[in-house]
Amino acid sequence: MTLKLTPLPRLLFAPLWLAALVAVAPAVAQTQASCSALKGCEQKFCEMEIQLNMAKQTGNTDQVAGLQMALDNARTSCSDTRLKDGLTAKLAEANQDLVRYQADLQQAEQQGKKDKVMKYKKKLEETTSEIKRLNDQLSQLEQLPQ
């Protein structure tokens, strides 16, 4: 007769995970507020350090290793100019999406497809919101000294 071992169900660990998350949440919220005072690469580093600390506190060693490597890479390669270029590219892409969704919406309206109309109206809302967010980030970066 062999004894078959079965892994403990994930449900047993859910309360532990939730307790760890609840314990970390207030510190994370306060720290994120302090990151918002920073701009550019400094803000990026701060946000990555928050994620790293959360991973350490929850004992997620794989995530800690990955985040540490990402933070080290960011510290060696991040520049505000590079961030601006990235935001500009994302903004151009979002504007192209906006034009495409407007055309799709117009076509759906002409064809009387109510479900498609709703879909493209939602996509237009999301894309418009994304464009506003990207523009805000870009204007913050442009205020940084060169």
C-alpha cells in the first residue's frame, strides 16, 4: 500500500495571503503618495522600490529577484529623455487608435449595429482617458530641468 500525498489546497493559504496584503496596504498607500511628489526616473525608481518591498514582505522570492533586476536595469538605463520618447510614442499610438475607433463607430452607426456602437463608444472613452493620462505624464516630464 502506497501513501499518496496531495498538496494542500490553495484555499488554506488564502487567509495568510489576505492578512499579509492587509498589513502591507497602509504602508504602500503612504509610500505611493510620496512617489507622486517625484517626477521622471526618480518616480519610476520609487514605484519599483514599493513593489520590491511588497514582494519582500510577502516572501515572494521569485518576484523579489525579478523586481531587483528590473530596478537595477532601470537605474542604469533610465533617462527622462527616454521616458519622454516612450510617452510620445504611446501617445501617437493612442491617437491612431482613437481615429480608428471613431471610424469604426461611424460605420457601426451607419449599419445600425447597436452592440458595436456601444463597444466603440466604450473604446473611445477608454482611449480618450488614456490620452489624457499620457498627456499629463508628458507635461510633468517636460517641466523637469534638462
